[in-house]
Amino acid sequence: MKNTLVIIQIVLSILLSTLIFLQSNGDTESGSNILSSTTVEKRGWEKVMFNFTIFIIVIFLISSIIQTLI
């Protein structure tokens, strides 16, 4: 059981790292200015990937908590 959780966490961490790197769009000008009044709204595939990343983070945290309890 413990080996299975370790394998699941490894797979989730690789998937999470990949999703985070795919989300960086390279547009540093709009994101670096705090005083900028323009807001960027996620649409389409970008929003799906953002929500999937949050889902993977929650699953990773749950698996980490389960692993510490076992």
C-alpha cells in the first residue's frame, strides 16, 4: 500500500510540474506590473488546464496526508 502511494505521488508530481510549465505563457510585461489595470481572463483550454492543475494539487495533497497517516 505504501509503495503504491509513493508511485502515485511520483506520477502526480511529474504531471503537476508539467502542467505548471505549460501554463507559463512568456508574457512577463503584463504580469509583472502590479499597478496595471488590465485583467487577464482565462478562457478555453487555458481555463481547463488551470482547473485541472488545481484538481491535481488537491489529489496530491490528499495522497500526502494519507501517506503520513499510514
